[in-house]
Amino acid sequence: TAEAVTFMARLGGGLICVPTTESRLRQLGISEMVPDNRDSFRTDFQVSVDA
């Protein structure tokens, strides 16, 4: 719900990570944060979105 998202954003420091598929990211036009991911855990972060 919108109330739950507001609660998470306010008490969690303002950032909410949302898992999604590669195809959905393409549909939304959201690109990778870095082209060459060197994170030891291979965490695949995308650019931040302010909604």
C-alpha cells in the first residue's frame, strides 16, 4: 500500500530496494548504475528512481 511505502521510506532512511526482472527494467527504461560491475557479490544495482 502507499502507506507501507511511506512508512519504509521514512523509517528506513529514504531508500527502498525493489527486486524486478531484466525485461521489466527494459520496459521502464531503467539502466544499470555501472556498466562494469566489480562488486564482489555481483550485486546488480540499477539507477535510482524518485517516484
